[in-house]
Amino acid sequence: MAAYVSQAEKELMWKLYQKYGTYKAVADKLNRNPGTVSRHVREYEAAVSAAGYILNQKDR
């Protein structure tokens, strides 16, 4: 069974990824699997990107 990853932890994973640059470094810091970190960092980036796209469209 997969462990639950909260929204706050996803954001933390993303911030740490911005700082350290590798999924493995983040996984080591949070005691998580690098695959789990990778999946959630990419998911968070997609959500941020989509939100930015929508906000930029409203300005036009």
C-alpha cells in the first residue's frame, strides 16, 4: 500500500527539488523513494504551470 503524500509535503518536495536539483537528494532528506518524489514534483509543477497559464489568459 502506498503512503499518503499531503499537499504540503508535495509543495515541500517541489521546493527542495528547486534547491537540490535531484529527486534522490530530496528523497534522502524526506526519507521517501525517489520515484515518489519524482511523481509528486512533476504533478506539482504541472498544477503550478496550469494555474499560471489560466491567470495569464484572464489578463488578455
